[in-house]
Amino acid sequence: MENMKMTSTQTVKVTYRLSDAGQKAALLAGRPASKIITDCLPLDPAVIDSLMIASDGSLSYDASRTYYIKYGIGGRDFALDDAPASLSALVAAHQAFITAAEAEGEAFHAKLQAEEEERKRKAAEILERESAIAEPIIVAAEHSDPSSPLPDGVRIEYQTVYDTHHRRLSITDDQRQRVNAVIKLREDAATAAKAAKRAARDAEIAAIVAEYGGYMWEVNGGMCDFMGYRLWASYQSKRWVGTFTAPKGIAHFCNSARGEHVFDISWLKSGDCIQGGGYSENSRGKRREETEFFGVVLRNDDRLVVSICDSRSEAIAKSRKMDR
């Protein structure tokens, strides 16, 4: 029992940091001057609750570890300008450092909260003011014909409203839903109009084919652009038209002015098989987005009429039937 009694002769292993000034003082005093100091100090029973007790019963106190403050401020290092006079002095100074660091963190957190509250307050003021400006713009859009352009001064996009000065306005959730409903209505109207336009053009093409037997172009000076029947893609920078008589190869290309997509077809005659192609090029000159069409010339006078085919073989077969 005598060996288990706590006496003032017991020591505690302590670890702490020295500041630059503390290192210099240690050098002048002839003591170790490393950044991290490990030493032994007499035990003070008053600070026993702050000590670490190892499995072998030894005592220690580590004041050298970086203390990380909450709220993302970062770490702080406790450092002494001189060796501690006693264990209780070391513990007191270290605990005071931790208390100050925690107070710094709380103050920083309070500052962030105050800033956030101010941000919310200002945002609420802006929302109240700008949503009032947006309301008549939204109403005008809601009462406009979805297939027509928006009224003057009205500009809306997905979840967004702009004033007449093209400034984006803050709007409420309810207004945002109404804006999206308007946009959906107008998108549906645009899709329907596009489909109706395509259907009307398809009907026109069907009528032309029924009347002339194929696609028809008015010929001016022996030139034709082969436009109006979706044979080309608008983004194609290269286009060509030529005749063929075999499953592979082009017998003769139609002349075209450089940079123009208009072709000399004056020499084409009834029964000629023609092929047209288009493509664009990337920065390395590689072809992409290629399209092609095939057909048989039915007539070439003041009008060019071509029966469009799905393949070369179909065009050749149709041409041979015309020769009989």
C-alpha cells in the first residue's frame, strides 16, 4: 500500500512547444532548444484530472499538439516563451490557450451567423422588390399567344425573368412554376408548329411527285440547286452532284461555281442516273455528317424532274425500264 501512495516526488512526462523567443531563451540558458520539448515535472495533485494515465500507471501531459478550432478556422499551436515553472503553470497556460481558441471559434461562428442573417434579410428585400417587377411580365407572358413572339419588354427563360433592362430578377417559387409552365406551353406550341410546317411541306412534295412523277425544280439558265426537298443538311459546306452508270463510281460531275451550291445540269437527259452528296469537314479535314441521294432524270427542259430512289441499284433498274 505504501508504494501506491501519491507523493510529491512523482513526476509527469510533459511535452510542449517553444516559440522562437522560447528557443532563444533555452539556448542562452544552456537547455535543449528544439521546437518540441519533452521533459519531466513534479506532480501537482491539483491538476491530476488533466493528466493522461498510461496502463503502467505513468502520467503525462501533451501541450504540443495542434488545437483545431471548430467552424473551419484552422489549427492553433500553443507555444511558450520560456520553460514552464511547474506542471500546474503549464496546465493553466495550456487550458487558457484552449479557452481563448474556443472563444475565437465561437466569435467567428457568431460572425458567420450574423453575416448569413444579413444576407437572408437583403435577399428577402430583393425578392420582394424584384418579384413585384416580375409579376406583370409573367402575367403578360401567360396571356400571350404561345405560338407568337412574346410582347415587347417581356423576356423569360427557364426559371428566369428579365426586366426591360435585361437584368435577371429574383422571383418566388410560385412565379418560377408559372414561368416554367409558360415556357412549356410555348415549347409545345413551337414543336406543334414545326410538325405542322413539315407535314404541310410533305403534302406539297407528295402533290409535286403525284403531278410530275418526282421532285421538280424550275431551271434557270441550265442551273439547279437541288434545294427544297431536304436532300442536303444546312450545316454541310461541301456539296456535289454527278451521274453514274454502274454500281460504283461517278461518270461525270456537274460543274459548280467555286463556293456556290448551284450546279450546271444543262447536259443531263432523261434516263440519266444521278447521285448527290454533301458533307462538312473538321479542323483536320476529315469528312463528317455525310448525306447522299440517288435519282433518275425524268425530264430536263424548263423544269428538271428527278425520281428519287433509295439506292443506286434502284436508280439503275428504273433507268433501264425507261430505255425499253
